[in-house]
Amino acid sequence: MNPDDLQKLVTMAMPFGKHQGVLLADLPGNYLHWFAREGFPKGEIGRLLALMHEIDHNGLNDLLKPLRR
């Protein structure tokens, strides 16, 4: 994992879909689980969504708190 990816989770907004404009770190768990079932998009956004899913699924969201501005 690239440490910069954690920073991107708290600064990058979801670029499309139902939760467009919401920070990746703030996406609801059920939305992340839907991607996990249906397949993550290709490219950076898919990689970041998969990382956020792992963080959320394992209850590690507090790790992102120090990175928020």
C-alpha cells in the first residue's frame, strides 16, 4: 500500500454515482460492500475504493482521523 493512498481517501471525492461528491473516506459501508460484490472500477478510483472497503470492513476508520484537515 502506498501511504499517499490514505491521504487520497480523505481528500478525493467520489467522481460518479449515487454518492458523487462525497469524500471516499465518508462513503457508507453498504456502498463499499456493493462494489466489493459487483466489482470495483478499473484504475485508481477502483484501487482506492477497494482500500476503503478493507479499512471499513475491518473497523479501521479511526486510522484516517489524523489525516483529515
